[in-house]
Amino acid sequence: MPDDNTAPAPSADEQLSADWAAAAAHTRTETASELQSPAEHVSPAPFANFAPTTGSTAGNDINMILDIPVQLTVELGRTRIPIKNILQLAQGSVVELEAMAGEPMDVLVNGYLIAQGEVVVVNEKFGIRLTDIVTPSERMRRLSRG
């Protein structure tokens, strides 16, 4: 016969909830005691020496960056047209660009103008012959205008 003083066994959800509550209370007491104890083990953090070393020219060695790929783009020209005209484009359609025929094309590296050139055909493939390299001062002037 069951004893009237014993409580029914907790369900799995109740037991899980009680376990989480106990763990949270235990964590709170540990954190509180850590905050109250003095910092006895404090020492300065070791930092690497960033001074330039003698005999190494790594900062001036351009060979470190020569294999980094960049995106080279040759731009024939640009135009601005409404979406309704784009939807009407079909094979054989002609899109008029702002650049004039025979005008040098822009050569861009990662979106920055570095040169201008003209189209050539070499072994049945298109290429570009550079006719003008943009000087660093010209690049800065164009950036400030843009």
C-alpha cells in the first residue's frame, strides 16, 4: 500500500528542468566566487617584436605579390537604356555605346583604369594593344573627379 507522505515521481520534463536549474545555480555561484577572488595570476601579455629585422627585405620584395591574380577588363563602351528596351533585345540587335568607333578602349584592373588600347586579332583571337598607360598622378586626378 502506498504511503500518503511520498510525492509522485517527477516526470522526465520536470527532472530535466530541475537539472538545468541546478546547473545554472552552480554556474552562478562559481562566477560570483571568481569575480570576488583577487586576480593573482595577472601577467603582461607577450607581444612579438615588430621591428624590422636586418638582412631581410621582405617589405621591398615585389616577388611576394607577383602571383596574386587580378581581374583585367577591357571596356568597349557604356550606355544607359531603359529596361523595356533591354527586354526587346534579340539576336542581331545593335546596342549603341557612348564610345566612338576607333576611340581607344579602357583597360581596367580590378575596376581601376590603368591603360587604354586598341583591338587587335592574333591567331584568330581578340586582344588589345596598349597605346597609353595611365600615370599614377592621372589615376589620382580621375579618382578625385569621379
